[in-house]
Amino acid sequence: MNKEKKRIASIINELIYFLLKNNATNINIEIKDKEKFTIVELTIKDKFYIDKKEIRELKEKLDIPRVEEIEEYYWQLAGNIEGKESLFLIGNMINDSNVYYNKSQEFKIVICRMKDIKSK
């Protein structure tokens, strides 16, 4: 289970880096650790502007099938790779994701990671 917690921490670290790189402030993190899955919500409480292209790329990188082989070999690289490749790794480590952004510039990323590997 310790390995699972390290992977969750790597995912959160990478998502926080993405938000900070895009000038986010006042980031709230909520972790819901359930028996079969973990939900992580990152919410920007202040007004936050992010380009639509960045949102689209974030969604594309996170919305890929979870691949056990990639995750097993490369999860420790999360947080240590510059650029969008690290978001690709995160996408391989999660089962589901949603990115919310509305006209009042409220922003939220929600990811779900099953403790038993299942496809998205």
C-alpha cells in the first residue's frame, strides 16, 4: 500500500506543478481515499485564466487508458520530467479524469485512481 500512496503523491505533485506553471494561486487539494479507489480534487479558489489550448491538451493527456506496464516502469519519473510528457505519464496512472473551467474562471481537476487496475 505504501507504493500506492507514493504514486498518488507523484500524481498530485505533477498536477500542482502544471497549475503553478500556469500561474495558479490558492490551490486546494482534497484526497478521498476509499477502499477500492482514490479521488483527488485540485481546485483553484481565486480567479484563474488558462488558455483553451492548455485545457484541451491537459484533457487529452489525462484522458488516455491506464497502462499497467507503463505505470510500473515509469511512475517514478512523474514530477521529474519537464513538459507535457509528464502529464502523459499521469494519464497512464489514473482511471478517470475531469477538468472543469467556467466563464467565471473557476477551475477544478478531478482524477480517480482505482487500487486494482481497471481500464477507463
